[in-house]
Amino acid sequence: HFMPWSKGGHTRLQDCCPLCTTHHVMVQAGYLKLVKIKKLPYVILPKHLDPDQRPQRNTYFARSG
């Protein structure tokens, strides 16, 4: 959930983002931050990995060419 269910977040498809267990724990612990931009999920990495705190998308499966 972009806003945790325990803090009033909704359990709707548009309010969720699929994560593996490890990354879910990292978001819940505050190590990673999830944000939604134009209805798409982005992650903000910790300052020691990205001092500019730029929202990023996973491009691993992006089309090449």
C-alpha cells in the first residue's frame, strides 16, 4: 500500500504496489519510500544511495529497441 493500511490506507488495486517480501519489509521499515507519479509506482532510495532522492522506476524489463 502506498499509505499503510494500518494508517488508513485503502485496500484497492490503485493504492497498492506488488513487492517481494524483502522490499515490502524495507518499505515498512522506512528504508525505501514508495510514491505514485501519474498512477505509476516509483521508489525513492535512501540518501546514502541517492543523495538527490529522485523517484525511480525499475527498468529491468523495459523494452530495448
